[in-house]
Amino acid sequence: MFNPVSCTAMAPLQLGIFGAGQLGRMLAQAALPLGIRCVFLDAVNQSPAAALGPVFSPDDMHAFVGQRRLFTLEFENIPLSSIDALPEAATIFPPRAALAITQNRLLEKSTFDALNIPVAPYRAVHCLTDLQNAADQLGLPMVLKTATGGYDGKGQYVVKTAHDIARAWETLGTHGPLIAEGFIHFEREVSVIAVRAQTGDIRYWELAQNHHHQGILSHSVVPAPNIETLTPIAQQYMQQLLEHLNYVGVLTLELFVTPEGLLANEMAPRVHNSGHWTIEGAVCSQFENHIRAVMGLPLGETDLIKPCVMVNIIGQYPKREDILALPAAHLHDYEKEERPGRKLGHITLMPPKSEELPALIKQLIPLLPDALALK
Ligand code: AMP
């Protein structure tokens, strides 16, 4: 018989989260009404999740673990050695093996290959000669990426001409193993987010269409338009991944839409920025369902309530009262210090009549200091 890893009814429900950024904050916000308290491990003490629970330093792993038995993460690049430092009785979801794969773009790509999930053509790059060969074989432009540690477009170099090859190597050559990918002239980018419970039960949210500006997600439109034929394919790729990885929790798969069909770009073993709309826009959010899955609880329904648009607040905050004066705008302030290119919060627009969305977006644009990609 299946025995979910869960807290006993007698013990206070407690969850340890690696990382204390805004994703940890929103996980803890979703956990609270379920009677689940979160604690965090992060090198930064003044982090967004600190309002929701104690943040322990990595030097204080012992206190972070305490009597807790269940752990999860909000940031995939935590060192695997931190997970290995957990006591034997502890369980972490998503599983360690899934993390090891998603921490390395080369392993990730070979996992997609093994499951026949189409990806951009790619080559592993360990030296300048590899890079030159990759340019010959893939053609230019191509995208050179660090295999580990990159996020929000960081650790990437678009090699446009033969002159860029040496410069790209100078820029990224010392950053460990690299991957060169053929440049995909995609029509648009979408993401599929799903959750898998300890029982193997899987739920999918509606696909989001994602718009980036300078490598950072600017906004997500839900549902992504014209995705009737793409949705079952995206969900099938997701199901293959979730089952192959024996995954528990929320997994995100970013996809390019091309004239030839969907190509997988990358996956994130966690709740994802392109799923923030689910807080107001879905019956059960990605955050709540991740908590439910990790804690061995039944999953909630993922149905879309209403079409919506999620807009990131980047670099500089708008005036709170201006945003709240908009009809049907939900503000999420992560309480971070302003810094160019930094995600400080998000706004979900979800008017009662979805025809009102374009007008509402027009009203929002002048209120945001950095809304270039929305214009
Ligand atoms: P990533 O960190 O892999 O998600 O890449 C960040 C962004 O760079 C993606 O959302 C795309 O807009 C763009 N990008 C990444 N890989 C490619 C590629 N092979 N071809 C074209 N654009 C890419």
C-alpha cells in the first residue's frame, strides 16, 4: 500500500525551505492557511520570506533541520552538498536526482533527448576548439550558455558572427562547462506548469505565454492564445518528465513555439514566475499545490478561473496607491530593495470581463517605471 511521506496529525506541520526569496515567501503565504509553518535556509537574512518565518544561515543547518522531516526548495541552484547534509530521516521534494539534472543544462538536454522531447540542436563546449566546431555544425547565430548557475538570461552570449567566437569564449570560458545551442527563431515562448503528488497524481495549469525583456520575464498572458493543439503535447512532455524523474512537487517546462512545433528550452524544479497568476487566477495556486504535494496532502484543482495577465515589477516600484486604484489589479510586493533588473514584485490583472484586459494593461503601463516590454 502507498504510504505518503507526511507529518503526523499530532505534530505541528512544519516545512523547511532552502532559499528565502519571493518564491519562498509565496510558498509560506500559501502554507499558512493550511496550518503549515515554514522555516528557511538562506545566506541573506533580510530576504522576502523573512516576514513569514525564521531564516537560518547555512552555517546553522542544525537549527534549520530541528525536528523537521520534510524539506523543499525555492531555488534550484542550492549546492547538492547542502541536501546531502540533511539527516537520513529527512525527505526532500523534488527529489535530489531531479535537482542534479536541472542544475546542469547538459544533463537536462540529455534527459529531454532520452524522452524524445525535441530541443534546439546543441553541443557541449569545453574549449575554444569545441566552440569553433559548434559554430561550424550549428551555424550562426548560436547561443552560448553556462551549463550551470545561469538565470534570468545571465551566463549567456549570443554568438552572431565569427568575430564573436573568441569574445564569447573570453566571457564565459572560465565559467565551467558550456553548452552551445542553435539560435531558435521562435514565434513565441510558453510555459507549462504541473504538479505531481506523492501518489503519482498529476495536475496541469493552463499554458502561459511569456514575454521577456533583456532576458528577464516581463509579463505572462494566460491562457496563451491559440494553444489548443499545443496543450496536449506540452502536457505529454511534462508527464514524461514527471514520471521519469519520479518527481514530487511543482515542475515548470519552458517551451519555444516554432513553425515545426514545440521545442523544450529548459525546466525549473520549482514554482515559477510564469505561474504567479495562479494565486488569483486558478482554483488552487502553484504555491499551494506545491505545499500540498510535498506534505503528502491531496492536490487542489488547477482550473483557470478567468483570463489574466501577470506583470513583473522590475527595478523600481510603482506607487502602491496607483496600482491599487486600478480595477481588478492584485499587487504582490516582495519588499526588496530597488535595483536595476531586479524582480521586486508582480501585479496580476484579472478583470471580471476578460474583454477589459487590454484597456487595463494600457492603464497600467504609465504607472510602471520600467514597463518597456509591455509597450
Ligand atoms: P534560458 O536561460 O535558457 O531560459 O534563456 C533565456 C531566454 O533567452 C529565453 O527565454 C529565450 O528568450 C532566449 N533563448 C534561450 N535559448 C535560446 C535559443 N537557443 N535560441 C533563441 N533564443 C534563446
